[in-house]
Amino acid sequence: MPEEAGFPHAKRFRPGSGPLSRSGSCPPGGRVVMLTADGGGGRRQQPPLAQPSASLYPEAVELQRRSLPIFQARGQLLAQLRSLDSAVLIGETGSGKTTQIPQYLYEGGIGRQGIIAVTQPRRVAAISLATRVSDEKRTEVGKLVGYTVRFDDVTSEDTRIKFLTDGMLLREAISDSLLRKYSCVILDEAHERTIHTDVLFGVVKAAQKRRKELGKLPLKVIVMSATMDVDLFSQYFNGAPVLYLEGRQHPIQIFYTKQPQHDYLHAALVSVFQIHQEAPSSQDILVFLTGQEEIEAMSKTCRDIAKHLPDGCPSMLVLPLYASLPYAQQLRVFQGAPKGYRKVIISTNIAETSITITGIKYVVDTGMVKAKKYNPDSGLEVLAVQRVSKTQAWQRTGRAGREESGICYRLYTEDEFEKFEKMTIPEIQRCNLAGVLLQLLAMKVPNVLTFDFMSKPSPDHVQAAIAQLDLLGALEHKDEQLTLTPVGRKMAAFPLEPKFAKTILLSPKFHCTEEILTIVSLLSVDSVLYNPPSRRDEVQSVRKKFISSEGDHITLLNIYRTFKNVGGNKTSYIVYKSFQFRQLLQRLFEITLLFVKLTDMKQSVLNYIAMIYSGDKKSMFGQISSSYEQLVPCKWIKSKQILYTEKSLSGKHTQQQATLQRNGV
């Protein structure tokens, strides 16, 4: 490795026997079962079910299924899951648990009386997993296997295995707290502890208990992860047994730097090109950075440098991966590189566990991540760059050993690593809780203040959320209990931050409904303006023509109006190519229909819907791939403190007093 990084001798790590090995004591009230091919774990092995017929699958897909580590434990695993109401399943990334367990349950008859739900923290994972499992079951997506994410419900009456984002299952729980349509809920990637996942733990646990009390169809709950605090999860689900799946046994060499790296971006860049010049082109590289700006900048730099490499060096296919990247471009990381090319994937933590990318031999870990932090005093929620936890570091390392022995270059010293936090702080303890409280009250949770959270949020955060909802007129205080006002119930119907929902409901009073619906849709769809480095100057020059002195909201509205009326001039064309318009239209349509249901402004708003879809639909949708949802955080800031915000659409930093911001930095 390069002298700049100063990597010492390597340490060897073997998945299943190193940091991810599990030799701890049995959780109180539960039991630990090791699932292996020979039926280990001290329990009598149950007779395996008949294996799925190979004739139902293309030969290659069937061979891939049988080669997964989980396949050898299929019969034993299914016997365990059949007999349990709740289980915690630990299996390393790549063991096959996410794609195979829903199929095993369905093949074992568990999906006959209700749908098997598999939750995912990210949209890209839900869609790609549903597609993969559909391929394995020789069916079209939306039939036996489907998915539900924001903007897309690809399911039917025949769907029995449904992948969905955790936020979508929460939306369903608002109208049906017992989750009656489901026979089994699999909470996957539970170690990520997103705010939606933590709320789902409590919702699913309560639904399971209530259905049992009412004598309804039992709800089976399976919590799955590559690694997590096993004792905590087992105890939370009433001593649920912990099942361990053995993963692939490929060793991974780990290199630390000799000295701390003050410029981790430079160290990552040097590491990538040192690997690229020395390793065979068939061995791909995965680099972990913190966010879109870093990733796009390094992607451009890599491409520029790759043009001037000496003869004999492989060509380089640089692929960014982050949440707001258009979905069609995200899918490129799963495709093989052309002959003579090496894939270099530069990603946020989206690649840590949610997805499996084949061909990765090398991982370059900067040890940094962006994480939400919330200050209840200012009401400001920010994305701050910070060190990863040890758990995250091991997850990143494990990406290198999926198919063969791998190498991980950690761009920090071993002493620095030892000072990392052991586990990532759950999002529920570092986020604005106003939306969570609104959802729980909409589900008619008896007392949100005593809701059964796995990790209790800070009392200050809870009180700040109550204050925000009070300010918005969403709460009533009756007999020391919190309930929703009529306005609060309408706000909860919108899949939006409470502030945005209230703004929409107030808009008729100020005769600006059409504008507010559009602006809120623009703000609630991440990165509406896709701005790749290759066209950044061109797009930025066009943006300047639409800048309004009234702020970014009006600037966005100006850009949208110009885009919708795309003509033949160059300015309109550039805006057209830069605007992820299909996603916006879907969002705008969804929010507008909800508004129609909740207000008396039906005719005027229906006219607006017609206006949205008027004109040349082909120009709106043609050649534009759909992106995916991620709500941009927004805050009530009641204090008068001065805030330095992120760059505005004009490209300048702005200084503002007590305003409503999309993001804080």
C-alpha cells in the first residue's frame, strides 16, 4: 500500500471465528441454537422438508441457492421457526438469510393464511430483493413476490411474500394496528436501528400480543441481522431464542494505518489507485465515504486520473452509490464490469449490510459516516460527519470476504479503532420525534409516553416533540393523556413531516394551495435536481436564472414551472435533463389526493391534478428513471439564535434567523 497511508502488517480475520463469532452466554429466558449442516446445537434434528424441485428453476439460479450457507440448515431452521412465536436470527451478510428464509417459510406453509412481510430500511434493498426472490421463484414481480415502497406498490391479491420499507409498514399500522393481513413479519437489518425500525419493534410486539389475546391468527415475528446486541433483542421479545447461522468462511486481511489520517479522502484516493495498479482487474474495490458530495467529487477525480494511467493498467469503471442517486443508476453496482474493467464502487453506508455486491475483493474504509443529530433546544436536526462504531467497521470489513479471501484497508490506526463506540446509537435517541409521536397517536397507542421502546428516547427529545405538535395544533391534553385534535388526525394522514402537513392544511386560508402542494412535494423528495459533476457548471449556470430573492422555496417553484413547460430552448432542455420529474409528479399526485380527501377544496384541487398531468406526458416521463424516497428532515426553530445553513440553490451560504430549514450543517 502507499507510503502516505503507512499500512503495517496485516491482521487476519475469519468471519464466524473472529469479531463476528458468537460465544456469549444465553440470553436470560431464552436459548441459543447453532444451525449447521450436521444439525448441531444440542437439539435433535427434525426431518427436513422436501427440497424445492430443481426443475422449477433455471439451473444457474438453483445452483446459487444451493451454494448459500443457509441451504445446509434449511430443514433444521424451518423446524425451529415453525415452533416459535418470536425468534432472533443472526447470520452474516451473504449467508442468504434475507432471500431464502421468506421462501422457506412460504414453502413450509406459513404464508398460506397471511402474507409474509420482510421489512428493509432502504427502498433499493426492498426492490432488488423482491426482484431476486421473484427470479428464484420463476414468477413476475408483483405476483407471488412483490414489494411496497414510497411511490410504488407492486403487489397483487396473489402476493404472499412482500418486501417493504419499514416506513411503509408503519403507515399500514396506522389503519390496522393488528397487521391482520400478515402471518409473519420479518424485521431485517435490525442492527441499523433506524427510527422506523425501532417504532416497528414496539408496534409488531403489541400486535402479536393483542392478536393472541383475541384468539386471532398468531403473528410470527423474526428479527434478523448480521450482528447486533443479541441479549437486548432477545430480552425485548420475551426471551426469544437466538438462532445463529454460519456464514462463508473466507479469511480477510485487515490493514491499519501507522499514523492518523487527517485527510481521509486523499488517503482513500491513494489507496484505490495503489490497489488498481497492482491487483487483477477481476477484483473489484468498495470504498466507504460519508455522502453524495464526497462521493461525486471522488468519482470524478478517479475517472480523470484513470484516463492517464500507464499502459497495461486495467480500465476503471467508477460507480457512485448513495440514497438519492436515481434508482436505475444504483442498479449498475450489481452488474458485472465489461472485460478488462475493474469496478470501483464509492458508497455511503448503504453498502454496509442492506445489499450484497458480488466481486468485491478490496474494501477501503475511511471510518467515517454521516449520522443524524438533534438538538431539542434549537429544534435543529443535522447530518454530522462522525466516526463509525466498531460494529459498523466490522460490517464494512465483511464486505470483502463474501466470495473469496479479501482485504480491508482501514484508514485509521488500531489505537483509534479501539476508541470507537461499540455499537451505533439508535436513531430514536438522536432524532426529532415529532413525526413518531404523531404516528403513534394516530395508531391510538394508549399512552405514547410509556410506549414500549426497545431503547428509550431522551425525555428532552420527547418533550420537544410534544411542544412542536402543540405549536402545530395537533394535540389535546385530556386527563394527563395525549390525543390528536381533528387537525392532528389530518396531519397524520400525510406521509410528511408534521410541519409540512400543517402547512398544506393551512394553504387554502392564504389562497396558495397549488404553490404549497408543489413546494412541499419538492422539499420532501430528496435531490430533485440531479447534479452530476460532469454537468455541474452547466446546471449551476441555469439555476442562477431562476434564483428568487424570496428564498430557495420560490427558486424551486420557478425551476419546476419552467421544467413543466419544457420548450425547445437550451435552458429548458438542461433543466429537463436535470430534474427527476417522475418522482416529483408521483409525490405531488400522492400528496394532492390526500389533500382532496381531507379538505373541502375538492374541485379546485382536482383541477390542479388535471393541470399536473396536462400537456405532453411523454416529455414528462420519457427517458427519466424513477428515483426513490427519502424524506428530507425539516425543523421548527423557535429560538432567535443565528444559524449558518447549508448552501442555497444560488451556491452561497446564507445567514438566517429562526427560519424553517430543510437541513442543518
